Amino acid sequence: MKIITTVKELREELKAYRHLGKSIGFVPTMGYLHEGHESLMIEAKKQTDIVVLSIFVNPLQFGPNEDFERYPRDLEKDQDIATKAGIDIIFAPSVKEMYPNEMKTTVQVIDITSKLCGASRPGHFEGVATVVSKLFLIVQPDKAFFGQKDAQQIAVIQQMVDDLNFPINIVACPIVREEDGLARSSRNVYLSTEERLQAVILNLSLQSAKEEIIKGNQNTETIKQLIIQKINEMPLAKIDYVEILTYPSLKEIETLQQGEKVIIALAVWFGKTRLIDNLLIEI
């Protein structure tokens, strides 16, 4: 496994593999890897010949009061996990390497970025779309792998790829959960012991909503209220949003329709830690 920190070196390295006819897989991350990231790497190894893992905490997607400086970082541990997963190249650029000059160009996806996390994190998805487009142009992968926990991010990136004709296949991989159902996240490390215990309510509330739909409840407002009531049972939970939308178009819907794909998405604060989770359902 090679660790590369410059755009120039990475492009030269990948040029040689392309000359040999090798397919390139790409797993973009902000590091502090866990089993969720590992599942993406394993899937990328199955589907492509050479896999590039990027580790870059992107300042453009953090708001002024968000956790860029305290976002967890552990490159040595990340290297061990990547090696075990069979990664061929780690691309770990500095902020200066990715943004050598003041950025005067950004990538903006409209409409679907105004909902869910986009509503409470202005500018977040512009930062995501900008850095992912830069990484796509640097790596030029055949396939890029993303975790379904960030379902809105996948919808945004797929829209960007479609609109701008990136020759890249976006592969969405299932959410990886702890034994008690909490979705794996680099931010879970911030949770206190009691916050961690209470955070299991996120998945439990989603499963309750699923059961309600299976019983025949088609009213989205009723289902949302059921989720809200369940989350509010936990005294440390502070709800950011609970939404039921069509997917990937993220349109509001009052009544669930047969044959429709919907996302039940939520974001909840536990202390200073904001957790997201979701469930995709084919009605």
C-alpha cells in the first residue's frame, strides 16, 4: 500500500495502472475509519482492480460553529485498517494541497440540498460537492463508493454526476451498525456513556416507523409524530429534524404511495454531538 500526499504524484501513479487496463475504485473519507468505512473498502476491492482511499477533513463543508478543529483524526490507525482491507493507495493531502489558493469556484447542487441536513447546515453540501468534484477529477475513478448513512449526500453526488456527466458509477453501500443498532459514525467517539446509551433510540424509532408502515399506516405526519414521541423519551436527545421524503428526489409527501421509494431521515443532538440516521423503504 502506498501513501500519497500530492495531486501530481497520485495522477502519475494512477496513469500507470490505467495504461495496464486496471479499473479504479475510490472511497472518499474524512478518516477516523470504522467498520462502516471498512465495508466500503471491501466492496470496492470486490468490484475494482485498484482502490484509492482518500483521507481528507474538508474545511469547506464545516460551518463556522461546527467541529472542524475537533473532528477526530488518527492517520496511523487509519493506515492499519486500510492495509487490512486491501487498499492499494491512500491519498492523504493537506488542506494546502487541496486548496493552494483562495477558492473562487464552487459546485452547487440546488433543491435537494435545501432539505434535511442542508436546511440546518447552510453551505455544507456546496462544500461536499466542491471537494468531491475535485477528488473525482484528481482520481478519475470508474466507481466511487459511499455509505447509505449519508443518504442525502449520495443523492446530491448522484445528481452532480448526472448533471455534469462525470463518467463515474456511484455505488451506495448499506449502513453498518453496532450490535445495539446505532449507526457507525466517526462522531460516536464524542458521546458520553449516557449519551451513547440513549442514542440507540435513533434506530429503534426508525424500526418502529417501519412497523407502522407495514401495518398499513400511510400518513407521513402520523408516522413522523410517532418517531418524535419515541425519541423524546430520551432526556438527552434534542431533535434537529425528522422527515419522510421521496428518494432520491427528496420531495415532501403526505401519503405514502404504492411503488414509491421513501427515506425516513432524522438528525438528533446528544450534547454537542449531532447524529444522523435513516431508513430507505420501498412502499
